[in-house]
Amino acid sequence: MDTGTVKSLPGRYCNSLTEYSRFVTREVAIGDVPMGGNNSIRIQSMTTTDTMDTIGTVEQSIRMINAGCEYVRITAPSIKEAQNLAEIKKELRHRGYTTPIVADIHFTPNAAEVAARIVEKVRVNPGNYADKKRFDQIDYTDAEYQGELDRIYQKFSPLVKVCKEYGTAMRIGTNHGSLSDRIMSRYGDTPQGMVESAMEFIRMCEMMNYYNLVISMKSSNPQVMVQAYRLLVETMVAEGMNYPLHLGVTEAGDGEDGRIKSAVGIGTLLEDGLGDTVRVSLTEEPEAEAPVAIALVNRYVERSRKLEVRSRKSENDIDYSPLTIHHSQHSPYEYRKRHTYEANAFIGDHMVPRVVVDLPHANLKDPSVLNDAGYIYSPLLDKYNMGEQSVDFVYLADQLPSFTFPGNLKQLYNYSTWQKLADKTMCHPLFSLQGYLQADDRSSPLNLVKIKPADIDSDEFGSLPLDKSLVFVLETDALHGMADQRTFFFKMEELGLDIPVIIKRTYNFETQDSGLKTQDLQLFASTDLGALLVDGFGDGIWIDAPGIETKVITSTAFGILQATRSRISKTEYISCPSCGRTLFDLMITTQMIRSRTSHLKGLKIGIMGCIVNGPGEMADADYGYVGSGTDKVTLYRGKEAVKKNISSANALDELISIIREDGNWIEPN
Ligand code: SF4
């Protein structure tokens, strides 16, 4: 059987690092909605109802379909739920919906084999399809390792046979937190382990001439997820494969955090031209997910169209720029912060990335204008209180405030205005490249110079006076702006320049309504800035979005830094989106836990609906709150269950006691 045409990209994980170019995968048939090839990037989500509730599941599926889902995934924890998929499918078809259904399988090959005869696609998790995890560290000899693979083949091949016979597609969906003991023992919970976990199953499918596959590499940590997908593509291409990719950040949480985390992971890969279907996992109603996925994906529909019109490039003309990752010290498969110097203790080197916001049109007569930048003014005490999300710099352009600024908040002015300031303490100039070269007064300990990626090849750049007061503010007006800015970092590295860089992006949402523009800002800025931060680029970020409230910009900026793990300013919740296995109301529980723990900066709390998949999926969390039965919760410290099956009425108090015992509790203000 044909294995599809694979464009050879030796040592690469994407077509181009400089132009938007979609990595073309083989087309996979899934009912009447094929995926991969030249098909659009498909949108999907998963129901949260009990699979035995036929009408509830059908009605929720219809809401999801109406919101934009092109596939609907439904959990099948055992044979009875798998069988009930037939009733759900019948009712959906009866109501006129032909949307393909995907059965979600964990641990139950017999349920998978039933479901594969009914639905258009099954999802299996290679970490737990044929294995129960004991978290044992075993040193396998090669023969023992092969023996394990043979055992898995015996369990897995019947499902492949059914899929072949019924024309059912399969997703091999690896999860960072639920890798098998075998994979963990040999590779650890690394991106490489995730890739190998999927590759073992793919190779078995190919041995049986079954190619109707889609692959995913999910993690709740966007950095790990991005690295795993990139490594997967490189590995697949090396083995002559090009299966479609299902993109998702698992347990992303809810609200702003969930959107930002999802966009950092999914958006980064879409920027690389990877991804054939997107599922955004939010701890919200499932119909809230599709609009987020659509907003992420639509940017590339637009981008491809514009690029096509502009250059009429054929696939063979893909830009294989000589400027590749292999010419820089940068690796797309591991995090390494770009080395920069410390600019006079303000920015760079080991310091956390700085946050800049604009206040040029604000009312600079009232100190409370700084509340939205994280400096809460008390008129009574005539004093500012700083929080965890207080910005580092405000840009005032040419406006002069008529009140005293907080002592640690740095102000940026256009050079001509800065020059005239009587007191320049904590005030710094922002120059154009030309302006900096011509300036007669650069006495500030910090000089910020606006630059665009193409400037690096200019004569002006070559004549820049270099000293440790210089920091670049990197802007772009390119259609594929992230790649444009990434090129600048590669070139800086090639030139051996360690000048700190603040990444600036400007967004214009003025024609959109307010709800949408807030979400779009979160998604687009997280994609564009997050994609650079996950690769270790950037000493600061600056989001310029006229028409959007400063407080939204401030919290988006800190959210992006948190999601990329480059600056931690709040508690992190790793909460699953819930599904038919969920044993309590995830949304209410998450809100309840958040209301009592949101002041515990840096702590990661996993909130999982079920025990089956929970402990593994929250591998990244410090503490876990996992459903273990009706009204029963098991609490975890890391991967260890420390209180089992306690009443949900006391579970939050018990969780706080454990945090307290560990010395990690602080009283809220
Ligand atoms: S952890 Fe949550 S989403 Fe995952 S299987 Fe359990 S209930 Fe479903």
C-alpha cells in the first residue's frame, strides 16, 4: 500500500523557518470529513456527558457541531459505553448530523474493538492501551524490551484488524503524563519518550499495512508539547512517514489561563506549519472550545491565501533558507535561554523577562492610572502596592506625568522628550536606529533602540556603538511575524551578539467587538510571543494593542510568561476538560480550589476528573485533586497518593493541610 509522498527534510521539523509553509501530511479518511493532505485544519472537541446518557450526549454533540466541531469525541471506558455509541450515532444521524464520531479509549482493548466497528475513528493512548502503570523503574534488556513489544502487538493487532476491516481511522494519542513503565524506564518522561511511545504503535500498524493514522503528543506543559511534536515530525520524516497531526495542550485549564496556554502550544506549532486538526481543552462547556480553535486556525487560512497571492509559490519552491536551526546553537527540541548580557541590572542575562506596557494616552494626572499596570495606589496612604503582576516599564511616549511614580517603575520616553527631562531617575530613552546613531546624548544607563529584523543587514546596524546600556526593541510588520523575529535571533546568534531583546508586537483590533478582541489578543499574542519564549528567545515582551484596556494587556503578558514558564507570577492549575468519566463537576470544583489557593504563586495544582487517567496526566503538578468515586477524592503530593477516597466535602481543607504541612502555605492577604 502507498505510504504517501514524504518530502525529505533531513534534520528538520518544518518546511521553512522564515516563510509560512504548511507541512503536507497524507490524507486520512474519517467518515466523510478527511483529514490531512490539502484539507483545511479540522476543529474538534470532546463531550463531557455520561456516554450512557444517549440524548444528553447527542444534544451536547449538536451544540459542539453548531459551534464549529468537525469531529466529536466521546469516551468509551468500557464495553457498555462502546456499545452505546451505536445509539448515539443513530440518534445523531436521525437528527441530520453526519459528523464523524471518535471513541476515546484508555486501558480497554475490548471496548476499543467494539467501538471501532461503530464509529469513524478510535483514539488509543499507547501509554495505557495494553499496560497498567505501576510506576516501576525496570532495567529492560533489549530482549526483554522486545518481549514487551511482542506482548503489546498481541493485544493491539486485533484492533488494527477491526479498523482495517471497517475503514475506521485511529489516533495514536501519546500523553506526557501517561507514558508506560517501559518507555519511562528507557527514555524518562521526555519528548523523546513520548515520540518513541507513538512510533512503536505506528510501526506495528505499518507492519499490518494499516495507515489510517493521526498522531498526537499532548502535555499540559506547552514547552514539552512543542518539543515532542517537532521531534515526532523529524522522526516520522526520517522513517518515511507523514501522518496528520492532532494538536492540543492537555489540561490547559479555564478562562484566560486556558486560552493562553493552549495558544502558546498549539499556536507555536501552527506557526511552524504543523497541525491538521486542533482540539483546545478548556475546563469549560465543550462548545466553548471550538471558537477558540477556530480563531487560532483562521490566522493561517488568511496567511496562506495572502502568501499564495503574493508569490504564487509552488510546493517545490518552499524556502529552504540556509539560515536553519542547525546553523545556530539553538535546538528546537530543548529549552535553552539565549545568552545575553545584563544591561545595568535592568534586563537580560539570568533576569526574568521584563514586561512593558503603553500608557501614552492615559490620564497622567491621576496615580490610580497605574492600577492596571499592577501598582495599586492608596490615596489614603499616598502609596503604591506592588503585586506579582506589576509591570517593569511603562512607555509614556511624549507625555509627562503630574504625579510621582513608584520608585521601582521604569519610564520610557521618546528620545527628544527624555532629553528635556530635568530628573531622569528611572527614565530611559527609546530611539529609532537612525536616532540612536545620531544622538548626541546617550547618557542613560539603559538605551532602548527600536529595530526590525531586516535592519540587521543594514549599514546602520554595522555602525552601532555597542555597550551594555543597549537593549533592542524588536518590532515586525511581516505577515509571518514570529518567523521574521525568530530570524533576527538566529542572525544575532550567528554574529555572536548578546544584546538583550524586548520582543514587541502590535495588534489592531479596533473594528472588533470587545469580547472577541480580548480573546483574540490573548490567542494571537500568546502564539507570537510564546513561540519565541518557548525557544528561549526574548528578555522582555511588549504588547501594543490600542483600544484594549491596559489591565487586559498586563494580565495577558504575565499569562504568556507563566505559560512559557519563563516568569512565574501566579498559581498554576492543571485542570482536565472533563469527559464522560468525570466524577464531579470540574468547573465548580476548579473555581472552588482557585478561590482558596490562587495566592500561592508558583504552586502547580492538578485537578482531574478521574483516577483512571488522572495521576499520570498531572505528572507536572505539585499537588493533585483527583476524582476516585462518587463524592470521593484522592489527594496527591506529586505522583504519590497521600489521602485516598476522602469525602469531597472535606477534600479542599485536607489539600490545604497537606500544602501547609509541606511549608508551602501562606495566608492570603
Ligand atoms: S482526567 Fe479528566 S478528561 Fe482525562 S479521562 Fe479523566 S475525567 Fe476524562
